[in-house]
Amino acid sequence: MKIIYIITGLSTGGAEVMLYKLLSKINRQRFSPVVISLMDSGTWGDRIVNLGIPVYTIGMKPGTLKLINIWRMIHIVRQLKPDLIQGWMYHGNLAAQFVRLFIFRQVPVFWNIRHSLHSLELEKPRTTIIIKLCARFSHLPKKIIYNSQNSSKQHEKIGYCLEKTCVIPNGFETEKYIPSTEARLGVRSELNIPENSLLIGLIGRYHPIKDHFNFLQAAALLIKSYSNVQFVLVGNQVDWDNHILSELIHELGLIQHIYLLGERHDVPRLTAALDIASSSSSGEGFPNVIGEAMSCGVPCVVTDVGDSGWIVGDTGKVVPPKNPEALANAWQALINIGKDGRESLGKAARARVIKCFSLDSIVTEYEAIYHHI
């Protein structure tokens, strides 16, 4: 079965990573995947090609739409003669449905929505238009696959077709994200952090919805009582060139406690080095970084947005969003239970991921729904 995946772009993000993970595990004797990126090959294009999967790029630029790009996409899809078209993210979904009009045979289209709609006001104006357009045409695809229960409810509330809904959560590579004493010691050595320091981490790109402001305010509260705590932040634009972040860190007196590492390609190692992983977001769908931390045996403190609380279950702490005091108090609670207590929670967290969210089981769900249609 030839499946074309049409994705907005292939830069670093949870949606792109999940597509890569799905493609790395999909049964290649039953399915022949091809990827079309509406933009460029980004960070993940070459990695997908290295899986032996063709990647085509359309070359669209943000905010612009040229006839030559549209024609290129139509031409590629017609040449490939797919059995199924899988949109991935809003723009990819709309493009998948549009290009279907130019294939003169019955080809089912699936959408994949990997975004939480906490508020349309937080979205860029053009993205808001695309979200509303998709709502209007949401009766057209065969299935709309969401990666979280919360996201499906949010989209249905603004008009997405309820009858098309299917929820398949993210899957985690439990053989890649593993507990590691070597990582713990190595990262501390790299950053010149004393071995006995507690390391709290936030992994995620710089975006208002990730609410780094909330995290940093909580950090400033915590260090008043725990001077041996250090904070590691990783992600696109999470570096010292980000003047908003760096100025806030200076204002809060955190300069001696914060490490901004930017975008990194050793995230499993950095994650396994943490004592506590955290998500401070004001909105989420199904955050990969939480499941990955749990797979590394790291207890998590998360804001109660999207499916974050469901992922963590009783293996960590769940706090209200936009509440630095609650976030700091939850960190403090995990600090106070000591190393043995955190290790016990970490073991329970890894067991939960293996039971409920292993990548193999999630890929099997995708394969089953493709085969059924």
C-alpha cells in the first residue's frame, strides 16, 4: 500500500519527530511510505531519506502561496499514484484534501492533528484561518487522527466532524530513552555541575504556549530554599541569543542556576541526566518530552493541560498552568522525598510508558487503521 504523508515542514518539533518514529517502524513489506514536505527538508528530511523513504519538498515559504508550488505538489502526487494520502498537521491536512481533487480515482484521505487548541487567540492569524478552514471541510477525510483525547474535544467544539474522530496517542522509544547513570555523570561533567546538584529540566522549543516565563518564575521561587538546584533548558531558540529569555533570567537572579543549551541532538542523554523533568506549558496536546522522560525513569512535574496529566498518572505531579507557586511547590515535594523516592517514582513512570505508550503498539494502531480503510 503506497501512502503519501503530506506534512507542513520537517523542522524539529513533536509532530515531525512522531512522523519519523512511525516511518522508522512501519511494516515496509505491507506499506510503501513517501513524504512530501510543503516547505523544505528541514532537520528531519535527511533522516527520513536514510530510512530508505523518498522525501519530496515543495519549497513553500511561510505566508506565501505560489501557483508553481501548487502545481509541483499536484504533479508529484499524480506521479506517485498513492493508495492513501495522510495529512500531517493543519497545513498538511488541507493540502492533502486539496490535492485529492486532482486524482481521478478513489483515494482515501486521513488527517492527523497534533496540536492543542487552548485558545485560538494564541495562534498566528494565518494559522487561525487554516484551523477554521479545516473545520469547515472536516467532513471530507475518511478519518481525523488526533494524538490526544483533549485535542479531539477541543477541535470538535469548534466544528470538527465528530464522526471522523480517532485518537492514537504518541508512542515512545523505550529502547532509546532509558535510565542512564553514565548520562547523569556525563552531562554534569560537560556543564561543570557538581554531582550532588539537583537537575530540573525543560525540553521544548521557544513558544508562548510552552510558557518558559512560568518555568523561570517557579525556578526563582525554588532557589530561595534550595541553592543546589540547577535548571537545564533545551530547544529551538532556547539559548542566550534569545534576548527575552536572557533578560528575564538576569532579572530573576537565575544566571548562576540556568543552562540554555539551544537545539540539541542528544536529547535522550540530556533527559536521562535529569532528576526531575518538567512541562510548564499553558497548552499541550500529547507532549512527547514527558513520555520520553518517564521512559528514562525520570519523575515529572507537569501542568494540567492536554493529556499531560493522563500520561503521568500517579508517577509524578500535576499542577495548574500559569501558576509558578504550584510548580515550585511540586518540585519541592519531589526534592523532599529524596533520591530513593524519586527513583521509585521513576521506575513506576517507565513501567507506565512501556505498558500504555510503547512505540510498537502505537505503530500497530496506525497500520490497522490504514489496512482497514
